[in-house]
Amino acid sequence: MVCHCLLKGFNLAVFREMTLASREMPLKHLKCHLLKDIEYGAEDLTILGNGLAFISTGLKYPGMPSFSDDPGKIYMLDLLDPNPKPTAVELQIKGQLDLNSFNPHGISVYTDDADSSIYLFVVNHPHHGSQVEIFQFVEENTLLHLKTISHPLLHSVNDIVAVGVESFYATNDHSFPNDVLHTLTILLGVPWCTVVYYSPEEVRVAANELCCIHNITYSMSYWYISVFMK
Ligand SMILES: [Ca+2]
């Protein structure tokens, strides 16, 4: 019994270490400061190779507290700014997108090797719906809305990772768009969340039987897609 308990304790310690459940942070080396104006629901960020980071803010999500009625926004922050307290800049959005219902969630940036054009993919939940917006970063502080993508398989998108000018992988954090059915799958312990691949030529479930998935990203080589669960 003692050995069993010790083994259980050891496994728990290893498990906590592996999952980074808790760890000591060297606070004296951190230089943190609050980025003003984006404290209302900053949800995701994606970083270009030159250190410019896009940040999605103002998410309103069922069951989650919302601290502002303003529509969502996209900010940009230069992570290599030598200023010890850099400020985030709100990006102007041009095009046909309804900004009053803009509700950005996961985001991902993609650079086209052919002409170095920069595209920002944004999960959007207007009126609690689920769709993906593709923008082109056209000027210093401007996003041009190019396209809205919606599809029955993209019913509860949380995060996204762009792998081409019009292609991406996305996580559905609900098994069903219907909250009652989704809650039922949680109570029954049924892992029915999915990862969906989208391109203009093909839309398919890339992975299924997953539970409580949220963030998604890729390795620098693009050979592996990683999905994170909560
Ligand atoms: Ca993300």
C-alpha cells in the first residue's frame, strides 16, 4: 500500500511537471506592463517574423464575462520596439465587413512567399455565429477585408492556423453548434470536437474524437499541426 501511494505521488508530481501545472517564475527578470486600451477581452495574438504582433480583442462569448459593449478590434504591437513601454496600435479595417458585429476570436497570420503579401485570418462570431474573415495587411495600420468564409463544418470555430493564401486548419470547440447537444456530449464524456481543413477546393474533417480543443498552431517546418486542449 505504501509503495502504491508513493508511486501515485511520484506519478502526480511528474504529471504536474509535464503539464506545467505549476512552476516558479523568476519575477526579478520580468519587465511587464499593462497594454492600455486592449484590456477588454484580448484573446489571441500571432507574430510575424519581423516581430510585429497582431492581437484580437473584445471577444464576446456565451458563458464568458464581457467588460465592454464595443465591437471587437485588431491591434498591432512591435515586439522589437526598443521603448520599454511600447503601445499597441489599433488597425483600421477597410472593405465590406460589418464592423458593428465584429467579434474576433482566434487569429493567424500568413505571408505569401510569391510576393511577400501578408494575410490575417480571423475567426469571427457576429451575432454568435461562426465564420472566418481573411484580410490583407495593406498599409502600415490598415487591414483590407477580402473574404468571408462560412461552412457547415466550421460551426463552432475557436482558433485557426493559416497554411496558404486561402487555406487553413480550424478547431471546433463545440461538438455541435447547438448548446444543449454540446452540453449533452460533455455530460456523457463523448469527445466529438473536430479539427477542420479548409481550402477552396476541399473542406474536410482532419481530426475528430477530440475533447475541449481550443488553440491550434504549427511547427516552423509546417510538418506538424498541434492542437491544445483545456
Ligand atoms: Ca491562435
